[in-house]
Amino acid sequence: MQTARGVRDIPPEEKILKNQVVDTLKEVFKLYGFPPLETPTIERLETLSAKGGAGEESDALKETFKFQDQGKRKLALRFDLTVPLARFVTMNPNLKMPFKRYEMGSVFRDGPIKLGRTREFWQCDIDTVGTNSMLADAEVIAVISEGFNRLGLDVVIKVNNRKILTGILEQAGIKEKENAIIAIDKLDKIGKEGVCKELNERGYNKKQISAVFDIIDGKVTLTGLKTKVKNELGIQGMTELGELMNYLKRMKVQVKFDVSLARGLAYYTGTVFEVFLKKGEVTSSLAGGGRYDDMVGNFMGGGRVIPAVGGSFGIVPIMAALKKTVQRMSTKVFVLPINATEESLDVVQQLRTAGIPTSFALGKKGVSKNLEYANYLGIPFVIIIGENELQKKKVLFRDMITGTEQLLSLKDVVKKLRA
Amino acid sequence: MQTARGVRDIPPEEKILKNQVVDTLKEVFKLYGFPPLETPTIERLETLSAKGGAGEESDALKETFKFQDQGKRKLALRFDLTVPLARFVTMNPNLKMPFKRYEMGSVFRDGPIKLGRTREFWQCDIDTVGTNSMLADAEVIAVISEGFNRLGLDVVIKVNNRKILTGILEQAGIKEKENAIIAIDKLDKIGKEGVCKELNERGYNKKQISAVFDIIDGKVTLTGLKTKVKNELGIQGMTELGELMNYLKRMKVQVKFDVSLARGLAYYTGTVFEVFLKKGEVTSSLAGGGRYDDMVGNFMGGGRVIPAVGGSFGIVPIMAALKKTVQRMSTKVFVLPINATEESLDVVQQLRTAGIPTSFALGKKGVSKNLEYANYLGIPFVIIIGENELQKKKVLFRDMITGTEQLLSLKDVVKKLRA
């Protein structure tokens, strides 16, 4: 009896952490006025293959789990939460714009199995649809920033604007930009030499490559770029980014401009951002996003333009970054009666009424077996109730870490457990 | 562009309510020492069709969405959370018993579409695996009771024990019990006459039917039954139920014995319970569950016996019962600048820092359009910031319900919004 290939269970000790992450983020979304939306796990295959979404030829669609219902209708499991959002907006023409929402849930990719990559994984997205104002971009990035603040993770948020990079490439005489962007995006990882080599391998010539690095070499600031970028699209990108930076400063959100940041997804059209841990073992990005002004409109068809901006938290890398700091079990105390089952139920319910997460001995095991069980569950305290305790109207309170025991009134136990 | 047949979106105003229900229940589960578990949406088809689970011939399996991965492995979408629990327990032989957990998430049935029934719906289950102690049954029912307390729903929890009903049927000379149980389970809905008619139609003879009603007619109490039930299994059921009732009384949980209560699922072996609203439009059950001592062991094979007891909250009927009492939007205030975009960002972030869910004008719409937007979102207050307000270092605070406006300091606004 096994799980399906490429998926996994999230056992309690891990799911508690996941819930903490998710609840923290939900609180931030609420504070920033992003209400929740829940779309189904199942979508029509035609929705997921619509142009503007993944498109018929995309990798995501190739890796989509496809099936039929009893009526032979073609269905599929969603591969992200953005296409369902576009579908929701399309189906609800009376929505007033801007439409803000967050959604979190499982998405599915029937792809190759690698370390840390599963065929079913959670996404956690916030998006604002229907405005091209940089205020919306600033707000999304502010949510991301506040999310990591509250999670207690020290991160750097790198931002860029796709138009700047595209403009620079145009200025350097490069027509086929997608491949160049993929290479330049690796600047932080593989350095200038690495990028030059890759650009060369991807068929760009020396003149083009040196023209690019004339502009983006060294420590590139937005002010510095202004003297170098002459291309119209590039200038527009810098204006947008300047406006965004201004709003973020006002909102007290720290970000770092990175001219090489592109993000893989082809559908980004303006602002892009990506979040990394400042220090620590997790080097992959913890969150990312950007502006995608074409996708929703393309999806709806009819020449509609529906600008949008969004961000996505990577729950798995965030959990990896937090892993060591969280408690295994939320239960605070385990009640263990010795020939006092019914009386112990009074104690159990009083503890719960006082708001203290409590478990108790359900079986007929002996004291040592039950202590072993409480220890295995990682419950930090045990209350033992036997004849002696009942007579004295007290309980024996055992600290499972130090092993010390005290005879206490229940009131004092509650005080201790609340402290 | 449409949703797949039989599934639906949960729009923000509904999802906010769902989150409130779910968060309330999570809090109770934590208090009662049930940690969370998350199993995948996708399972192997062989797992879902294993004997002891749904079994190859069950309705649930017939209605299972089936598909394959790229490696032609047979997969399926889970139709409940109990089979995945059994699979999890089987895959983790080192789990110490009893194993308590809750799980909530989407399950899927490719069945006929009826009102209030969708092909993808949430289940919310708590279960205790690995003990036959009635303490576990009592704890599960206590969780259910506390859940409805906290949701503010006035419910009756009906309890019974399958062994009692089975024993009574045996005593009445009935061999084929499943059909009889299905009919008797309707006693509350269709009355004695209706049940007699149905039993007759299902092929039970007059003598059998009157023998049953000799025992269960009128207001049946557990004490009253003791003089009538002679069958060994029935007596065992009454002993178990007596023990359960005793524990529940001690835990201050009110329940009502109902000898006709059976619950549809064939796999229940002892305790069964079902929760109904005392008054109100929602007449379907809001929660239910019971003891299933055979299923997990059968599932594991090898003649293992793994007793288990669990309960399930019906999120959809609970939301229907609560519907009218909940707010549409959690956002408390909408900030609307007039030529004061940047200054308004200070106000927005200060409100959020003070813990007040805040949205603001993202586009370049005029004042009346923005007020309309805030009203449409159901946000109860709007803060207007223009030249006048900036000069006076105050904001214009508008109550969207009464339409009244006051010039206030931000500090006073925070006080008001927190009140």
C-alpha cells in the first residue's frame, strides 16, 4: 500500500508547520484587503489549454493530468492558480475592477520527479486584476514583504521591470529576446563570464553581447541606467520601476533593484520580483511574481485588455527555511489517570475550557507505556491522577523534558501552562 | 469559458465564511489534541479499490474519477478521507497507537448532480485509530459538540450503537439486516407506518416487523431497552453505549439516544451518531460518524484488527445553517486619496500596522466611482484624504451605511475601527 508516484503525505509534525505558515500569510492577506477565493481542483481541459493561459504547446499543459467524467467530458487537474483566476474573471463579467483575491491549494504536474519537486504541490497566490497602476504592484510586493516579516525570515526582495531588460536587448540589436533573457537571468548564479558563454552558445554574437554588458555591467543602479538606456521601451520600464520604488519607499518596504532579474515565465510584461533568504541553506527563491498585462485579456479574447499583477509564496521552500524553529506537536499536556478515568475527564475538560490543548490516555495501557506515548508525541507535560491526588484534590504535574514532578492544584497547572 | 460540470467556484463572500468555519473547527481539534494530516488528492486506483476500503463494487468507487500518469500508472482522485487515512496508517507501521488526526480537503465523486451536491466537495474528518475504548468515542463526540458550540449552532447529537439495532433484528428473527437497517433509519422522517410499509416492501414478514416494533416502539430509553433486549450482541451494544453515555455526561456533553439511528455506511460496527439543527431550515445532518473497527484492519490485510472511531463535519450544510449571520468582506476600511496618493500610503500602512484590514484606491477613478467600489465590496468605512485634510493633519472618515462624515485624527479613526 503506497502513495501514488511523485506525491507524498504531509504528516502531523510537518502539517502543523504548514498551517502556521498558511495562517500567518492569511492574516497578512486580510490586513491588505485581499479576500479568499476557492476554485475547483478540476477544470475543463479546454480552459487549461486556452490561448493566453498555458497555451496548447506549453510544458505545463503537457504535464497536465487529463481524464474524462462519466459523460466523456474532457477534464484536467489545474496546473496553477492563475488560469483558474482568469477563468473566474471571464465567467463573472460583473466583477468590479480591480479584483483582488488570494487563493491557495494543490496544483498538479505530471512531470519528472526531482528532489523537492512533487506531482502535487501547494500554491499560494495573491493577485490584483484590472488595473495598470504601479500602486497595485507596490501593494503586492508590500504583502510579500509583510508576509516574510511575520514569518520571521530575513529576505531580500529583488525587483526589476521586464521592459528595461527588453529595451536593453533591443538597444543591443538583439531580436530574439526570450533566450537571451533566460541566460541573463542567471547572472547572479553563474556570473558575467557564465552568461557571456551561454549567450554565445545560444547564438548571440560578440558585438551583441558586449553591447548588453556595456549597459548592465558592474553595480547597476536605476539612476545610473538613465544615462545609458536610450530605447523607448527601456525608458518606459525605468519610469514604471521608478514609480514603483517611490511607492515602496513610502510604504517602508525595502527592495533591491536587479537589472538581470527576469523570472522564467514568458507571460510577465512589466514588474518582476523574486524573494531570497539573506542567509541560510535554502538558496532557491521563496516567493516571486510580477505584472502580466496580456494574459487575462488574451484568455478572454475579443481584444480585451485586462492588466494584472500578482505574487506567489513558495510554501515548500518557506517550510524548509523555517524547519528547525517549530514545535512538533501543538498539544500541551497529556492527562494520565491511574484508576481514575472518570475523574480525569473533569480535569481534561477543565483544561480544554481554559484553552489548553489537551490529550489523555484513551487505552488501557500502563503508566510507563503512556508516558512513552506522550513522549513520542512530543507533548511537553503530563498530569497524573491517582488515588493520592484525588484525596488531596491535586494533580501530579510532570515536566517531560526535565523529568521533575510536582503536586499542584489544577489552577496552578493552568497558570503554568498558560505562562 | 466555464467551470467543469458539477463543480463550482467559492467566491470571496462565501469563502470568508468557509474559512471562519474551518478555523473555528481547527481551533477545537487543536484543543482536543487532534493534529492535522494532509494526504494527497491523488491516490493509486488499487488503494481506493482495496477490500475493506470502498471495495471493488462500491458506489464510491464507481463514481471515482480515474486516470493515468505518463508512466501509465492507474490513479484516481480520492472519494473520501478515510481510505487515505487507512493507507497512511498501513504505510507507517511505526506509528504509536492510538493515532489521532484531523484532515480536511477536497474529495471527488463523478456522480449524478443534485441540488447541493457537487462533484468536488470538502470533507472535514477527525479520527482516532487503534483503540476500542469508549473514551475515544466520547472524545470524538465531545469534539463535535464543542465545534457546534463555538460555531454558535444549536444542535442535537443523536447517538446509537449498531450492535443494539443488529441485536434487535436478530432477536426478531431477521437474517438479512442491511436492508432492514436502511428502512428503520428513516423512522424519524417517515414514522412507524412508513417504516413498516418499507420493511414490508423489502420482503420482511409481518411477524418479523411486529417483533421489531415490540422492542423499539414509542419513546425508547436505554434503561427501558434493557428489559426487552435478550440478544447477546444487543446487550453488548447497550453496555458500550451505557459506558459512552457515562463518559459524555462526565464531559458535560449532551446527546440523545435514538435507537433507530443507523447511518448509511455499511462499515460502522458500534457507536454511531448524527447531528441535526434543533430549529431552522437546514434539515439534513450537519455532522456524523461512528466506530468502524473492521475497515482499517481489513484494509491492511493479514488478519489485523485495528479499531477506529471518527466523525465528519459537513461544511456545506454548516455554511447553509450559518449563512445569514456573517459579514461579506473582512476589509474594514477603504482609503481614498484626492491628489494625495503618496500621503495616503502612509495612512494605509499605519492602519495595517494597527491591525486594521485596509484597502485603497488603486486606479485613477474619481471619488464617486471609488465610493461605489467600496460599497460594492461591502467595506463599511471610507477614509478620504485631500488637500484640506492634509493641511489639518486629519482625515475625512465616512460611515458607508449612514453616510455621515467626520473630520478625525488618524488616531481616533484607529480607536473607532478597533472598537
